[in-house]
Amino acid sequence: MSPRALILTLFMFTSCGGADSHTLSANNYVRTCVDVIDCVPVYEGPVGCCGLAVTCPNAAIRSDQLPKYMSDADQASKCDVEPPCVPSPMCVGGRVACTNGACALLEPTDGGAD
């Protein structure tokens, strides 16, 4: 991480009141599925003031949970001071899967079945 990116990251968390109230977890949403069509990719982890614009998907939830997830993401990105936001680099994500009845995001090289 470049020194500039590290400073921006630290600024985002200190101006938002800490990372605890600004973290999204896929486990907070229903992830059960019957088919891959039931699932959508989402970001799981700390959310800075710039919101999801600077993140890449790394988990999956059931598609009907997306409105709640987006509302929670909006709340998690509320900050007292808005830093300059830099869009995330091109995301290289895996593929969404319904594995053993649960939504998951598989690594690009993962050979798991849907």
C-alpha cells in the first residue's frame, strides 16, 4: 500500500469514528440458496467514508437481501468528514455459486460446482 493510500485509509477510519461501526459481514444476511440465480456478490469488511465505490466483491448473499445490505452499506459509510474518494482498481472477482445450499463467491481459479 502506498503511503498516500495508507494515509487516506487511516483518515477514513478516524474520521468515521472507528472501523467497528463501519463493517459489513455477509453472515448478517440470509445466504441460503437453491440455485446460483439466488445469489449476488457483495463486499464484506470495513467500509470507509467513500462507501462501496472503493471496494470489490469478496462474498455473496441471497439476492432478496440486497436492499437491506445496500441500506446497511449506506449507513456504514456515513462520516463526519468526507475525504477525497478514489475509485477502486478494476476488480478481478470470482464467480457467484450456490454451494451446499449457501451463497458463496468462489475464487477465479476455484473449480467448485454450483
